[in-house]
Amino acid sequence: MPGLPNPLDNVGTAGNTLAVKIDNVGARVQSIQQGLARADIVYWIQVEGGLSRFLAVYDANHLPALIGPVRSARQTDIPLLQQYGRLDFAYSGAISGLLPLLERADVQNVTPPNDPGAFTHDAVDPTFLDPHQVLARFPSVPARSPGFVFGTAPDGGRTLDAMTWHLPSASIGVRFDGSTYGVAVDGHPAWSGTATVVVQHVSTVPGLFTDFNAGHPDNEVFTRTTGAGRAEVLRDGRVWDVSWSRPDPAAGTSFTLPGGSAMTFATGPVLVLLVP
């Protein structure tokens, strides 16, 4: 409920929740991205061709003026967002086979056809989203925790100032600046101010749909975010080896230390890297 601590990043109080799918392909697109530094949580997700997209989650009390460029939804997004309750999910299009699944999903779909005024450039790529308009027009639930626990750093951990991770055709790196992490995408500086970086090791399998937009078939891969596995959590210039678990798609993801206690995150924005 409004007035309670924000469960997404522990900054301020909670408002309703908005998720936005953001393009991340190519230096030009990366140079015009807006709103990622203001997101409470950013997911880095593999898509077709080994490329990446961002899925950014925002608390309504701390919105940027514009978010984008907004791009199409993917199969992975539906179960990933299920842990947040019925939030607003903004995207620009989706492959035809996915549309019925999005309609049945527990999200409020916000797209150019049902809210054209919220998207710039008449929703022609690149298009950006006005999040204030969306949250004024569409219902969504108050922010709820996706399983994160915030607090002082646990004992242990290893010093780690910088690291880069790779997908087949994309990379992302972070560097600790003494208080938070700066993020670089495909070698280009992207944003700063991230307090916690989660490296969640997941399996990526063939998805249900194939994209032909590039002139050749590309499978829209599916990233599994339910189940269990290993992870690393970076905060305060250190890294901890942890385990993640999410057996119930409707529940959040727990991150635990080897002794079984919860891994605590630093207050501030969270970046989650979904990697093999």
C-alpha cells in the first residue's frame, strides 16, 4: 500500500507498478535509451539471435518523464512478471502467436492500440512511453516484493570492482564507483547508480514462436525464471555466491547464502542479469 517502504528497491514509499519492455539492440538505440537509471529493477534478458532486451520495473512514486525506446513483448516476460501481481505492462507489439497468451496473462496490457496517447511519434519506432499517463489511466497493484530482502551486507564476500557478462550477441558490464555501480552495454556506458547487481543463472530454451522479421527465421527463446539455481550478488564492491529459488510462478524469488540465511541487497536500484 502507498506509504509503506518501497519493496522494489527500498527507496521511499511504494506506489503502483509499471513494467516496460525496452529496446537494446545497436549503438544508436543504446544512445537514445531513456528511463533505465530511474527504474527500481532492470532485467537483462536474452532474445532471438543471442541479442538482449531490457524489462524495467518502476514504482509509480518515482517515475522518469519518458521510458524507451519501447519494443515488443516476449514469452519470457509473462512468467517473469507474474510475481509482481497485476501490474501495467507496456510494450509495442508482439509476435501474433504470443498475443493470446498476453491477453490471458495476469497483466494490464498497455500498447499503442489501447493507449496511443501514451506513446510518442504515433508509436512509430522509435517510440517512447509517458509513464505518468499510463498510471493515471490504467489500474495496477501496489508494488510488492519480488523476493528481495534489503539490509546491511552480510559477512564474507569477495572483492570485485568490475565484471562483464556475455550472451551470444550482447554483453553487459558493471563497475563499482565507491558507492554504486555504473553499467555498460555492449561496451558503451549506459547508466549509473545501481546499488545491487544480481547474476541469476538460468536456462534458456527454444520458445514457442519464431520471428521472421529479419528475413530469416529466428526462434524467440524462452528464459526459465522458475525453479532453482545458483547466482551471484554484487553490492558494495563485493560479491557473494548464493542460491536462487522460485518454485511458485506467483511468488517472488528468494536469494539465500550457503548457510540458508537471506542475502541482503543494498538500498537502491537493482539490476538482474538473466544469464546461462
